[in-house]
Amino acid sequence: MRFLIVHNAKAGFGSDAIFAFERALLKGGDECVMRVIGDTLPSLDALSDAEDFDRVIVSGGDGTETSMLYQLRNRAVRTCIFPSGTANLLFANLGNAPEPSAIARACRAGRTALCDLGEISWTDRQGERRTRGFSLMSGTGYDADIMRAALPNKQAMGEAAYFFAALTNPRPTVLSFRIKVDGKSYERNGIACLVANNAMMQGDIEIVPDSRMDDGLLDVIVLETSDAAQLLRPLAAGILDPSGHSVGRPFIENFQGRHVKVATSTPVPMQIDGEVISSQINSYEARVLERANELIVDRMSRYAKDGEETREETGEMAFPDA
Ligand SMILES: [Mg+2]
């Protein structure tokens, strides 16, 4: 088999788990190309010949992985997500077993799920139209403030940085949002309006229940609170009831759709998958890229379809050594 690993060595805490993965992955007769992305090798160049490989492994944090998935959209490349970042929320949402050897086994076995990607567009301060892919949550408001406050600590504290930052900003601005979902208009007051392709955050908490990245729909999430103390209620509900099916989510309203437009009363910060986009923006548009990526899943993943176990999955060998 031919493998391509595209690895961001600067991701997370500089973990070398990718090398344990590579060791577990390769068998006699295989060929493996590893490209380390950085200033001299942008990820765009690293993926230009992705179709020439049986599997492409994208290794990094959520940001790197998402930009690679966006480049691989609709290219029918069997893609394996390898978690090398601090939070690895995309990998957590996919639900594969995290051990490098288990990921290697799933990668060889080649079971895949067709997954959606989000695409978000906005106009920057210079008046230029910009577009990016997202795999988790993006949007405007308080959430972007949390991310901005968390950034200096993100490397050292990992995901705990976000909660720390939330508690240092007890009085977020209440905004009025004009929201259009597949042509239907809503007006809501709240502190953030997000679009989600995946709605599970740190601690396995689902911000809204039943969000999936294979249903061809984005979730629109409005945080209709006016202070951080109220924001703690849905967070607490999330801890008591991670799936959101029994307690529900106080102060959170959600819609689903394929095409979403959000405008705010005043310019506000925007974040894309946890990264704050510096410009203050008035509006954004998001759409779902349905079944854009063919992602490797193991049998335990919530995205695995039923079917026969393959030899690689059971660990049985085709030609066992005598
Ligand atoms: Mg969905």
C-alpha cells in the first residue's frame, strides 16, 4: 500500500505519537511518504498529489487538519485524521480509538464514512471577500471573546484555557442577531451565534443534541444568555447530561439548515474552529459541503456503518507466519 502522511510538527505539545503510528502502520512492500508542513512547505503543496496514495493521513491540531480536509474536499481521497494537537476535537467527534496502533489498524482496514464540512465566508476590513472551511464550530460573539482571551494560555493549558477565559469575562455584550436559515428569517438577542458541523466540545459535552457531520445539515446555535453566570447553566447541564437528551440546554436555541446567514447589530469578533479572525465583522454566511470527505473510521466510531469486519480489523493475518 502507498501512504502519505502530512504532519504539522508544531502542533500541540510536539508529540511524537505519529512515529509510533507509522511503525504500527507499515508492513513489507509498503511505501510511505512523510511530509512535514511549515513555512517552506504549505499544506496546499503537500496534498497536490494526494490521489496517488491509497491513504492520506493528516496529522496536526484541529486547525491544520481542517484546512487539509478543505483542500481534499470532493477529491475521493481516503483520509485518516491523526490527533497531534492540544484539543483534537475533530478526532474526538469522529469517535475512533485513540491509540496509535488502533488508528494504524483502522487506516489499513479502510472503513470510511462520507462526512460533511462547513464553509464560511465573510468580508474583511479591507473589503475583500474571504472563505474558509470549518469542521467544528464557527461564528460571532462571546465565544470568539473566550477564544481570544484563551489564546495566550492555549499552548500551556490546552482545553482548560477556554473555561478559564470564560470565567474572566463575566459581562459579555448582548447582541441582536438577524439569522437566515435556508431562506427563513429569525431575530434573536444573545451573546453568540455559532454554526456547527460538530457540536461536541471538551469533556464530551454535546452543545446541542443529535448533531452529526453526515446528515448534510449545519446546526445554528444561539446562546441567548446575558451573563457568564447564565452561561454556566448550559455548561452545568452539559456535565450532568452530556448528550443533551434528558436535561436539555437552558438558554440555547438551535436550528438546522444547509445555508445560513448571520448579521449582528454591531461589528463583533469572529472565530473559526477556535481560531479568532482578527477583523471585527458584521455578518457571515455559512454552507454545508455535503459528504465532502471520505474519513477513516473504526468499528466503534458513531459514523461507522454496519458491515462485515475486515481481516485487518480483527487483527487476523492473510498469510500468517509459520
Ligand atoms: Mg450536521
